[in-house]
Amino acid sequence: MLEKENILQERYQLKEKLAQNAGRQTWLAEDISIQPTETAILKFLPFGEQFQWQDLKLFEREADILQQLSHPQIPKYRDYFSIEDKNNWFALVQEYIPGESLKQLIEKRQRFTEEELRKIAQDILEILCYLHTLNPQVIHRDIKPSNLILGGDERVYLIDFGAVQDSAAAKGATFTVVGTYGYAPLEQFGGRTVPASDLYALGATLIHLATGMIPADLPQKNMRIQFQDKVSLSNHFIRWIEKLTEPDIENRFTSASQALQALNSRLAVNSSSEISKPYGSRIKLDKSYKHLDIKVPRVGIAFENIFFLIFCLFWFLPTSVIILFDPTAILFWIVGLLPFFMFFLPTFGHFDIHFNRVEFVMEWKLLGKTYRQKTGKTSAIHNITVGQTSYKVNDKHLKMVSMEAGAIKFDFGGFAPKLADSERVWLIQEIKDWLGI
């Protein structure tokens, strides 16, 4: 019988039952064969009425894999033996990791900051980099908060290799469905497990830690977990988690090392390099997951435009007086409108564009009043590039930001007001980053 204070193998004294599930038991024990004694974890599999050979196969595989592993954040293998009494048991002994599981911390209603989540993700990814590059490759298949221990040294440890798969054992073998619903990706329940399956489980775990909700309880859209409106995280980190939890393997990171590089670079997940706001730019940009607001202010009167303004005044004031005596003079007045507006709109006009997850609104304003407006569907935007205006100034087409939404183009920044080349490139990246395209 497994009872407190019992001594097994003349070595392991049972101290506390930590868990019991379907006959299996996990105990905290002391190894009294050495001085000073050392704490260990003993996992027991019963050989009884509910025994299945597949359970023993997985149990022995866990012991075999742990013997081969050597990583500071994976518990070390200690021993493996069997007990013969009224109930026969198989026992696996492994290193004890002092600390609390992430599940226990969630149950205490602890909330994790983004920096804490990034540190947890980095620790797990470094472990996965090690496991996935072994030969044969090792896939954990059951990453979740209860299998992650936050140690006293503030490092995260990966435990419970009872669902582990190594590539050598997987070849030609019939598959066993393992993993936990809500954390395991769809392909895992279909018998296909790849390194990216562990990345999905990591993403689902981070979602649980960030929201305090089990991933399976969150809504889904197109099989993607919808968590974004329940967290206060940076846009980059949200995009990064979304890429981890893509339902299609092909759209996830290809490896733990690639995911780790993207995490540490803090660049846009879909961008290869970061472009900063150009020096001297007066454009105002405000964004969160839910919205992106861009305000391009008016240029104002520059010194070189003063002479043109004086010319316009001398043009319109006399012609306005002449019109009172000769109505045909209105033709001269109209001719002056084109150069006047070529000066007036860029000088006093400004532009705003507001995105939310449903639609976007573009507004051209003059002296604070909207004189032109266009709206579109945010999800329809599939490409953003530098385009050209259909008209020319000084025999040159003006450049602008061009957004393609289906068959419709939405352009801005070509004339009123005009953007610098560096501002166009910067805004294109910012919008793409926010949209995730």
C-alpha cells in the first residue's frame, strides 16, 4: 500500500500525496539513502483492473526519455522500479523542483504582466529548442500551466513527460491520442504531431495566463482563439501569440528558435526590419489592439510661400472689384482659383484616418471642417504600397500611400497634405503591422 511514511526500496520515504488520477498517484518523498536526505518525486502506475498496456508503454517511454535528457530546466531521472503487493505498482523517480505550477498561480488569481509572460515564453522556448533539436527529436505534447513550474530561482521548468513522443518511436507506430483539450492543436488529435504542435500549446498556455480563462472556454473564429479583447498586451506580443496558435501548421512559426528570435527582436511578426518614426515628423499615431489612429497635421505657411500668398491677394482683390463693373472678369477670378487651392489645401488642410477591427474612416479637413470622407472594411485590406497620383506637378506624379481593399483603392498622402518619402514608408509598416499583413 502507498501510505504516508512508508519506505520503498529501503530508500524512498513517502511524505505527501500530491495527486491522484485514474489510479495513478504522485508522491513527494525523501531519499533517505543519502545524507543529507534529498526530496524526490515518485510517480506510480497501478497494475490492476483498469490497467492498459498502452499506459505502461507511455510510462516506460517517459522513464526512458528522462534518462536521455540533460537540461537544467527539466527534472532529472533518478530511478525506476516495480512494487509487488496486493496492488502491483510501477514507479518512476525524478528530481523534485521546488516552486509552484503556473496553474496554482492562476488559481490564486495571479495576473501576469507582459514582461512576465515574455520571460515565461522565453524559458519554455529555450527548453523546446533543446528538445526539438535532439536526435531523435522529442516532442512534449502536453504543455499547459499544470506542467510548468515557476521555481524559486524564477525560472520555468517543464515537467510531466508522460505524453512525450520521440521521432524514432513514432515511425511506423500506431498513434495514441494524448494532450489536453484547449491546449493541444487539431493535428495532434488526428495523430500528426510535429514540433509546431508544442508551439501551439505554448501559445494557448500564454493565453490562459494572460486572460485567466481556459482556452477552451474562449470564443473561436475560423478555429482561432479570440482572446485579444480580454488582455492588455502590446500589439506585437498579441500578433506573436496569434502566430503560435494558428490552426494551420503552415502558418505557425517553423521552429522554436524562429519563435524565440521573433519574440526577442520585438519586431512586427510579419516584418523583417523595424522602421522608426522619421525625425522631425509631426504625424501623430496612436494604436492599441482595437484601434489605430493617424493624424497628419497641416503644413502651415512656410517662408517661401509668403510671396505666393501676396500674389493671390493682389490677384483676387482687384478682380473682385472689377467683377462689380464687368461680369466677364469672373473668368480671370476663376483662373486664379486653381493655383490658390494648390497653395491653400496643403497649407491649411490636414488628414485623419481611423481604423478599428471592423471599418476604417478617412477624413480630409480644411480649417477643422471635413470636406471629404471615405470609409472601408478593415478586414478587406490585403495590400498597402507606395502609389502615384494620376495627375502631375512639375511634370512629376506625386507619391502616396495606396491601400487595396478588394477591388477598391484608398489613397492618401499625395497632395493635401503631402507626406515625405520616409513618412510614407513608416506609415505603411505601421498599418501593416497593426493589420497583420
